[in-house]
Amino acid sequence: MNVNHIEEPAVAGGDTGPRQLVDHFFRHEYAQLVATLTRRFGVRHWELVEDVVQSALQRALSSWSLKGIPENPSGWLHRVAANEAIDRLRRDTRWGSLGEEQWEHESKPTEEHSFHDDLIRMVFVCCDPCVPPESQIALALKTLCGFGNQEIARALLTTEASVAKRITRAKQRLRDESVEPARLTETEIVERLPHVQAVIYLLFNEGYSSSVADKFIREELCEEAVRLAFVLAQHEITAGGRSAALMALLLFHSARLDARIDEHGAILLLKEQDRSTWDLRLLQEAFRWFGEANRSDEVTRYHAEAWIASEHCRVQDFKDTDWQRIAQGYDLLCRIEGSPVHQLNRAIAIGYRDGPEAGMAALSEIDSELLSKDYYLWHATHADLAKQLGDFAAARDSLNQAWQLAPTRAEKELISRKLDQLPEEHGNGG
Amino acid sequence: MAKFMFVYRDNIEEQPDYSPEQIQTQMQKWGVWFTELGDKLVDGGDGLLPAGKVLNGDGTVTDGPFIEAKELVGGFSILEADSLDAAIELARSCPIAEHGGSIEIRELAGYSAEM
């Protein structure tokens, strides 16, 4: 995984041979151009902006393929797309009636204007709370990551038509609410940061969770989420403890991405993973960001989650895990955001630290019927603890329930594997 | 050795909207093809913009014949090959076929240097 797209040059080679584009250059350039031009021309011209950016990329394809890649490919694309946008807007009568003067005023890039700033504004537009949640990821993938509808459909396991519908609806909402990247104030950006981070985290989990079958798509989603988190962590308005903590958390997870799935697509538990396959470079980056996150006074859920992840990543062997510190991390997380899922994980940590009885007690303390009824991990955890307590019949029951509730094949297989490993009951127990 | 002009004709009827990633993949394929051609590639040439005009013999200017065409000349290159057949062989591995385009191969009329 590459986490430094933004600071990388657009082209490689150069002096030694023909210039070559870096990976995903067009995708990220698409996102950057749409952000810059939408800020300049307004959300009401979003479709036009997408059109001219697409056409600039097509033009690059026909020219660069033959002539070679220009010295400044980003500048080339920007010039071509911006010129076409202006030409088309001038031809548009409604635009003409606005008057050149107003247009000049509206469209003129400001002094402090920067590409980085355009992109971050677009991140906040796409993650605006008025966008329906089911559309946010699709819109983010399209606009902020430059995915095509077909690619989004594959990533989100849905149809192209559904993706197109979600995106159209999202844009309509943004237009209805008159959301404009150029109008966002610094205060609004700071206020909405937690929501934007939640969307980025969701995007990451979409890739990290096993519900996405294709390894490459999974990696790309995670990589894009890291890229957007990086944009937040680098920008002067959004940088700080929160953004650094999210960056650290996503990198800790990313470092373990490959180790999490075996060659047949089966999920490997933390204790089964080959830790030598963890990406050391990403881990180093993660620890660096984690240090950065801890320099601020603010403590967010991402701090707590990064703390827990860092504890797992710190040790070479699962048996050396410091469950005391991990349980502390979950205590912290539950104080900040006591979701039932976090409490469930806390119970697991307590089970490791203080033994299965304490774990079972913590599990039964969780006050959520929904969780114990519908969430397969609750049953899987219950089964693990029951097994450790020697109650194999209860463990089997819980695993069967977990199998019923598990959402994906990979997860069902994992549970089947646990069922197979369960010792036979010898008739002496309940 | 003779020189040939490859005239690339894009199929404009079947061209879908490629995603940015697909565009990059296509461009990489052209890069690979050009690298494989090595010194047989005399001049990569350039792409042509879709818009243009035709100045007719009678002095009138029209929007050109390409309005009704299914194919549009999208670019050209100059290559070197021993014969027309050899040039056709070179063209076979061109990625243009993957997106429904075709190549017109024409020998340049000028004498080559050693003749």
C-alpha cells in the first residue's frame, strides 16, 4: 500500500527513459480536478465539471499515448479541463445572462487558494450530513477517489444502476441544500470533522471487512481511505490529534491487511496470523502518527482504537499480548463511545486478562438485546468463553447461532472451522 | 527499409465512458507497445482533436466528413518496416483493437536514405 500519493511526483522515469505515470494518477487527478473546478464554478455546474474532466482525460489518452507524457501532466489536464469548462459556460445562455463580471468575481481563485484546499473542501461537501448515509460512500468513491460507476458497484457489491441512482440523489440533495465548497467556513469544517472522519472510517471498513470479496478492491478501498485521512491530517485546519489518531488507526489496520486473509480467502484470527507478513513500513508510519496523536490533549475514539491496535502490533507473538493494557484501551473506548460492539470487545479482552468467568460476566453485563440476538460475534464470543469453561454443549449452540447470523461466506467458514475444533461432548455434561 | 504511416481510427460509436483507471490502463498498454516497437518507431506522432473543418475545392468550409462517420481518425505515428506485410505484423499488437478501433497502414512515398 502506498500512503504518500499526495507528496509524490506525478511522473517517474524522466531523465532515464520515457516518463511514466504513477499508479492511479488519473483517478486521483480526476478527483483533484473535479474538486478544484467545482469549487470554482459551483455545485450547480457539477455535471458539467465532471464532463470536462472526463473529456480532458480522454484527450490525454489520445495524445499522450502517442506523443508521450508531458512534463507537467497535472497542469496539462487542468488547463484543458478549465478551458473547456469556460468555453461551455460562455456558450450557455443562462450563464451569459449572469454577466461576465459576476462570473469573474465568482470564479476567480483566491490568494490562498491551493489544490489541497480544494480537495479538502470537496471531502466536506461529499460527507455533508444532508447526504443520505447509503449515498455517502458511493459519492466519496466517485468524486473523491475517481472510481467509475462500474468499479463502485463491484466494490459495494451492488448494481451500476443503483450506484448511479445513489450518486444522483446525493448531488440533488447537495444542490437543494445549496452546499458550496467555496462557502464552507473554517468553523464549519472544524465542527463537521468528526462526521467526515466517520465516513472515511466507514469507507476503510468497507474494504477491511470481508464482505468485499476481491482482494484488490479491498486493498484499494483501504488505500483510498488512508489517502483521505492523510488529506485531513495534513491540512492546517483539520490537522491535529483527532486526524493523526485516525491516520494511525487506519495504518495499524492496513499493516495487517494481507495477514488477515489466507490464500483461499479465509479469515485468519489475530492469534493465527503470521506476524512476519505485517507491513513493517506501514507499522512504522502508524507508530509515528500515533505519537503525533498523543501530543494533543484531545482524546477521541480513534485514540482509544489506535491504542488497542498499537498494543497488538507491539508484540511479536500473540501469547505476549498485554491484555491489561488492551482492556484499559477498551475501557477508554467504552467511556468515549460505549457502543455495544466496543463493550463486546472489552469483554473479550477481560476474558483474556482475568479468565473466562470474568469474560462471561462482562459479556452478560452488555445491555443490548439487539446485540445478543442479532450479532454473530456476540455468539462467537459466548462460544469461545463457554468452551474455555468446559461447557462444550453451550459452545456448540452458540456457534450454530453465530453461523446462522454470519453475513458472509468467509465468516461462516471461520465459524465452521471453530465447530470442527470443538471437542466431542461425552454425555457427562449438560 | 520503408516507412509507414499508421493512421489510428477510433470507433466512436462503441466507445464507452472509460473510468480514469481504465484510461490509465489503456495508456500503459500503448506505452508497452511503443517500447516493444523499439527503433521501429520513427515518430510516435500525435493525437488529433475530434473537432475540425474541411476546406472544400469550391472554397466552402464544412464541418467535415467525420460527422456521419462511425470511425474518426484519432492520431497517427510513423514506423519503419521491411515491407507492408511486416508493417501489418507490427500493427497486430497495437492496443487500439481492444477498444474497437482500426489502423490504416500506408507506405510513405519518399525514397529512404540508402536508396
